[in-house]
Amino acid sequence: MQPIRLLYVCLVTAFCLTAPAVASAQDDPQALRKEVDQLKADFETLRQGYAERLAALEARLAAMPAAAPEGAQVPQAPAAAAGSSKVFNPDISVIGNFAGAAGDNPLSDQPALSLSEVEAAFQAVVDPYARADFFLSASPEGLEVEEANITFTSLPAGLLLKVGKMRAQFGKVNAMHTHILPWTDRPLVLHNLFGGDEGVSDSGASLSKLIPNRFMFLDAIGEVYLGASDVFHSEARSELNYLGRLRGYRDLTEGTNLDLGVSFAHGPSALSPGFDAQRIGMDATFRYRPLRRAIYRQLVGRAEGVWSREELVSGLQQHSSGFYGSVDYQFARRWFAGVRGDRSGRPLDDLHDSGGSLSLTFRPSEFSLIRGQYRRTHYGEDVTADELLFQLNFSIGAHGAHPF
């Protein structure tokens, strides 16, 4: 339709330009006929020109690929290219952890009510060979970088390299962020012997290798850290904290699996400056989740033990140990119940703490969690504390999956 409209405009313009001449030649039939013949010739020239251009456009259109019919699958960009767009638009999420405590515990400074932590996560694929993860944690003490690292996923020999600040891969619980813990608190053994309530997070590098075999999948991890935590603290550039972990995973049946791990950490002691410290850990996790009722039933059993060695003056050493065991069971669509037992020594004395807890968790949706926990703790100072703990998690945004 566009060439016809243009032809119409040209004709009107030509008529307007020749109107005076026609008016002046009204008394001369020969001149008038000559003018009409000229207009016919001009019109035919224009028509042929636009017909040729229209034919050329139709030929170009016929050479192009046909449009996909409605409902047909349109080819997508490669996964690497699609992921690369995340560099400028990463997955962003914010998770709030509101905690409360009732009861008397003279050895705990947890307030009755507090927004104990807000975690902001920024995660994206950097390029086809790496991804980046940033976790910022805000608490009443201030804002800190909980994790900020880049993971190189395409190294030779199937190696995986992570560089930056990260949670040390020692056991199971230390690697967990607060909002994914199955309890409102961390077990006594992790609190006493490995980093307190927040665990060990430090700057360093982690190299891992997945080793499949006929018996189980093995994951070997070697890490080196600066040494700036509550367990290992270096005072010189040459003093570093080293960590190794070997984890094995095996499916027992279609609905059950077993996860076993052993960890070792060595570095300059934060509790005895100028001396070394060691930690050895063993952990086991059993999961049962029947495929036909996976959203209604599941059971997770966990156990973890830690052995501690602290060097002291005059060649003396202080040895301590502790463990926890827990069982969490989903008995309805959104309801979970759990029980946990704790016992742990302390790294620099012979006192032992023990305790137990019961928990009940309700998940209104995947974006929120409500949990209540009764905890009874008997401390080495012969103090017994009975507490009722409360936790509310709420989140917005797309939060990446955590390690299994």
C-alpha cells in the first residue's frame, strides 16, 4: 500500500504544478492534448519504477526464513550466552532472620527480641567459565562481608577453584548460613570448638575435585586461608591456616542416601597466640525421602564430632572434644519436628557443657519459616538454663541453591 500512496502524492503534485499551464492553454486544443500525453507518459514511467522496486522487495522477503508458527518452539540462545547476561542483572535476594528468647540464661547475651541478621545475596554467572557469589550480612554489630568469591568451573581435570572470602568447608554446620540451619542456634560443639555462633569465614582459596567411583562419589577439598577467625589467627604473612576435607556420598535406595565426611584444620591459634592449633572433625548425614510422598514426608539424621588440640606454653597441650546428634522429621505438608542432643568440652580448660533441645517448624511458603525451640543446657559452671527460642525467616528475591 505504501508505493500506491506515494504515487498518488506524486500525481497530485504534478497536477498542481501544471494547473496554470492547463488553464492558460484552455483555448488551444492542440496544446491541451500535448499536455495530457505528457502526463500519461510521466505516469507510466512512475508506475514502472515503483513496480520494479515492489518486485525487488517481494523477492527479498521470499528469501528470508519463514516466521515460526504459533506454538512452535523458538531456538534459544546457548546457556553460556544466556548466563552471561546475568553479569549486569544478577540474582538478588534479601533474607531477614528475626530471633527471640525467653527464659533465664546467665551465660548467654541473646536479647529477648532482635533482628539478628539480614543477608543480602548477589549471584551471577560471570562468563562461561566462572560464577560469582556475594553475601553481605547486616546485624546489630554492623555490616560485614560474609562471603564474596568467584568460582572457576571449567578448569582442567575437572577441578573446581574458589577464590575470595568464604565459609570454611569443615564438617557440615560451619558451611551453613544462619537462615538454612535446621535449628535456631548452632550446636555446642561448634560454638565451643569451631568459631562460636557465626562459625569460621575467612579469605583464601579452595580447590576441590569430584571423584566418582563404583562405591560412592568422593569430593576432595583443599583450602588455605589468611587466618583471621576466632579459631585461627595469624600474626605474620607466612602464617596461614590450612584445611582439608574428604566427603563421600552414596545412594542406598531410591529414597535414601548417606553422606560421610572427615575434616582437618591446622593453623596459628587465636586462643594461644604464638602457638598452633588443630581441629579434626567427622560428620555423617542420613536422608530418607520417599519419592511418592516427597512433599509430605522426609527424615534427616545428623551427627558431627570435633576434636581440638591447642598448644600451650612449656610444650603442654590441651585436648578437648564434643559432638551433637539430631533427627528432623517432616510429618505434614509444611510441618517439621526435631530433637537434638549436645555435649562439648572447651578448648582451654576441662569443663564440659551438655544439653538437648526440641524444635517445631512451620513453613508457610518457600519464602518464610516460623520455628520454636525448647533448649535445656547444663554448663560446666554447674549452671542449668531452660530457654524457649523463637525464629522467623522471611525473604524476597531469587536466592541461589546452597550446597547439598
